[in-house]
Amino acid sequence: MLQTLLFILTVVQMADSYGFDPNEPTNFSISVEDNFTGEAGLCIYVFCSFTVPQSVSEPIRRTWFKGDPQNPNVEVPCLNIRPSFGKECSFMLKNLVQGESDGEYRLKLEWGQGKEYIFPQTITITIKELNQKPTINVPKLTAGEKAEISCEVPGDCMNPLADIVWTGIEPDEIGLRAFAVPGRAQHYSVLTFHPEPEHHNTKLNCTVIFQKSIQTESTVILKVRHAPKILNSSCCLVWGDELICMCVSSGMPLPQIHWTILDGEYYSIASAKNTSSSITISIASFRNLKATIECVSKNLIGMAEMEIQVHNHAEKPKISWSLSTPWILFTLSVVVNVIFISCLTVILRRREKHKKPNNDNHFYMTPMKREESVYDTVKMSSERS
């Protein structure tokens, strides 16, 4: 008798804890995934729907919790992210922290006069270190034209606890923007500035700091399009019986260099920053030209011209040993090419001689005849003696 009474009391107590009496139907169901993984500082969206018996009336309070149902460690309210899915129990965990946000969560329903139901199903949430990087969006940059560069905060959380720091250039203005849809959002920092040629190849860094301690960053190298500029290292020097002129130009995209002189040998070299071109002119041709030679540099953005002063051939220009690296390279290139052409000419001439058998026979036969005559003369002298 005593055991029967204890069993009845236990059943009543269990019924009270779930908020309904034993005579009510118990066909509660829930549709949700079992495991979710997030990164520190970001957020997790858990999509969920449920059904209840007809006897359970609205309004129904829905709460996810972690820990003891009577004294939970964490409580998270549900959100109406997908209203077309019927009774929704979706929720979001934001500003995730390793060791605090992760664990097992369960759903509790409350309605009527103190009635509640706790689903036995649990979901497991795991928080890892932050690996996502901010996204930097750079438009085409042209010197002198206003530009906006954006840095997108990783994740799609609503109102994240994040600070955004730019380094690398001095901006005209920095602003914050957001693009949101129900339950999700994208946050940007927008840097406004007027790029100049000196900004080309500059590193621009965007650092996003979550919760004052969790940070991630991305870096881009700026490419600023600008019209050509002919550098002062361009010059014309007399080298032997030739005049060698070099023109060095910077620009983005790398410019092409043209010479207004038509007769001459051209050599061009392109580096990551500059384009260099040299022209070699014979002194004889140069005597009929002006005292300057024009260099023209062009790219898609614009054009630059320079009249390069030429030293009088009668003078002996003092060549500075502190020449720029491009000039040294071009000088070496010209010398090597001259040596190569000279060697090639000698080789070709020798080949032409080998193709003439009559001359070759005469060349070899003549020394042989001279040796025989000397031998006969010596023999006759010995016989006479």
C-alpha cells in the first residue's frame, strides 16, 4: 500500500514538472539539428520548429537554456526568423566565448497558468578559435579620383561587439554601414580617400577586434592607376662613336616609351615600378639632329613628354659613377649586344671563306710548295760539297 502511494506521488510530481496532467496528450515534437559549431567572437543561428497538442494554447513562451531547468546557467529567447515554418523555436547565440557559450541546450515551453514542457532532445554547441578574416573590397583606384574601400566584418551577426581599425594610409573619412535581412546582418567600415601615385603598392590593413580581445585582420596592396611620369634619371651620353639615350618612366599600368627619332636601335626593360627604354644613334646621324631628343611615354591614363638634353660631341661629358641602376643595366645591355654582333660578324665571315674550296686549296698548297723548294736547295748544296 505504501509503495503504491509513493508511485502515485512520483507520477504527480513528474506531471507537475512538465506542466500538464497525465490525461493530456503528449505528442510534442521538435525539428532541429543535433550539433552546431561556431567561432569565438561571432554568432550561431539555430533553426528550429516544433508542434504541440491542440490543448496547448497560445501564447507559448519558448526559451532555450543550458544547465539545470530550475536554475539554468544560460537562457536564450527564440526568434521569429522563418515565420512561414509554423511554430518556430529558432534562436541565435552571439558574441560567442570559448568555455562559456558552448555546451548542451534544451527547449522549454511555457503557457497557461504555470504549465510548461521541456523537450528531452538536446543540441550541442561547440566554440572554436576565430579563423575567419575580414573582407576588404577595393575598387579600381585612379590618382586624384575619390575612392571608397570597405572592410566587411566576418560573420553575419546582428550588432556584433566589434571595433574596426585601419592602418596604412591617412583617410579623408571613415564611416560605418550595415546591410540587414531578418535575423542576419553584414557590417562594414568604409574608408574614403583620394589616392595619389605615391599610394601605389601601399599595404592597407583592416583589423577587426571582437569583445576588446579577439581580433582578426586582412591586408591588401593598393594598385593606383596614374598617368606616366618621366623621371629625372633620363639622360643622353656619348659612348665612343655612338650616342646612347635612356628614358625612364613610371606609371600604372606600366607605360610604353617611344622616341621621336626613327633611326636607331631600341632596347626596353620593364620592372615592377618603371619602364626603361634606350636608343643608340651613330654620331654621324646625330650631327644632323637637334641638341635634344624627345622621349614620349604613354599608358591608358595619360601621356608624358620630355626633351632630353644632349651633350655636344666635341665636349667630353663627365660621366658620373653614381648612375642609376637602370642606366647601368642599359649600358651593359648595349655593350653586350655590340660584342655579340661583332662576334657574329666574324663567325659569318669565316663560314663564307670555308665555302670557297679553290681558295682553301691554294692557301694550303702554297706553304707546301715553299717547303719542297727549300729541301731541294739544301740537298743540292750537300751533294756539291
